[in-house]
Amino acid sequence: MTEERDVCGKTGAPAFALFDSGMGGLSVLRHFLDLFPEEDFLYLGDMARFPYGSKSRETICRFAVEDASLLLRFRPRTLVVACFTVSSQSLDILVDRFPGTRVVGMVEAGARAALAATRSGHVGVLGTEGTIRSGAYPTVLGRLGGREARVFGISCPLFAPMVEEGWIDGEIPERVAREYLAPFIEGRAPEVDTIILGCTHYPPLLPMLRRILPGITFVDPGYELAHSELLRPEPGRGQGKGQVSFLVTDGRERFMRVGQHLLGRSVEHVRETSVPSVDFSFV
Ligand code: DGL
């Protein structure tokens, strides 16, 4: 029996295959499961190489191609790059490398929602170092919103480990958040009225963030992507059995234990695997 058969059962090809640097993308998957309960899903969490947020673009692109190569063996109808760090730096590479596969990332749907929500045209973005450094949000917001879109990006590297520890509110998380959000709290970006949560780990922080910045509209791109036109038409819709399978490159027990909080339900059917090595360089 092939591994593909083993993981996805008799139905074989899942409607959606998602990947992330680890468990964070489960906060994206939860919206897909809510919206497409009848479909089959495959999720890869690259726990062995987490975190991606502080690594170079070249490394992220190689990881992205390797992760995608593994998932495409299962012939998903849509490949979802559920990691913002990958989406912001490598989406074009994946689209070029895998023609004929629908590849969607996290940046565009959230950017569209932010432009629909903002009255001032000034949008804040919270993300990893890699996501903010990439300039993907200013580029996409500029393309979609024209010259009037102004972007204020802040990298928040402590948020991801904090959320994995379950520290989503209380004295210490609030102090960390106030430090990162100081430009908004202190009025250094007074026109920003909308903030995109540009990282898989940030949605659980929403209640606290809303309390700290009560006048701001926050955008959860996972929700926006699941509901977006980017996924439509969904060919062969409704052919699945509602199966959800998980692959991890390490840390199966931690993925199940901590991941259930990001997924909003228990995480089952998790197998450890390794990703194929691929040749990748920019030159
Ligand atoms: N999944 C990553 C992202 O959305 C956050 C965690 C990491 O640094 O790998 O950017």
C-alpha cells in the first residue's frame, strides 16, 4: 500500500492540502473545516524546521518547494499555503514551479478584506520578521488599493511561542502586546483603523488585542481566505467524506496536544513523515 493511500484512505485525492511551518496553520484550517465539512483535507506541519519566521528567503523558498512537493503527491485539488511567512516570500515560486495546480496563499484575501474595512486607507500588519521584511503586504495592498493604501508593519516574534504556551491573555501577554503595539497605542500611526493579523498564531490573541486597541478593526485572513472568491469555483465539490489527515515532520504528540487549541477541536489521524529534499536556488 502506498503512503498516499495509507494517509488519505480510499478516496485518495483531498480537496485541499494545507501546509505550515508547524501547528499555526490549524487556525486557518479551522475556517475551512467550518465551511467545507464534507470535503477531505490533508495538512502538513513542518514541526521539525519550525519556526520559519526568522529564516532567510532562500531557505523559506526551499522549504516551501519541499513541503509542496510532498503534498502534491496526494493530488489535492487546491494547495493552500497556510503559512504567512511562506505566502509572503514564496507564493510566486510555487505557482511557477507547479503549473496546473491551484496554489493560494494567505496575503491577498486578508488584504482585500482590510481594504474593504478601512476608511482611512491606512492599514497595520502584524507578522513574523520574514513576513514584514518581505514587503508583500505593501505590494499587494498597493496593487489592490491603489496609491492611497498606506501600510504600517510590525513584526511580533514573541507572539507565536507565547500562543503555543497558551499565554493568550493576562499580565505578561498584555505587556508583550503593548510593547509591539506601542506605535498604535501612542498615536504614532494615528490614521491606522484596520490591522491584519498576518501570522497563523495571532487569532487566539484577538480578544486581548481588541481590548488594547478598541477602535481598530482586526482582520483574520484565515477566515477571509476560506470565504473568498480565490477558492471558487471549487471543482468536484462535495466528493469527499469529511476526512481530515495530518502529517508532521516531528513533534506528533505536541502537535496534537497544543494544536487542538488552534483548530478548535481535537487533532486526530496524525502521522510522522519526512519531506523530500529538492534542488532549489535563486540562480
Ligand atoms: N506559521 C508562521 C507564519 O504564519 C508563524 C510561525 C513561524 O515563524 O514559523 O508566518
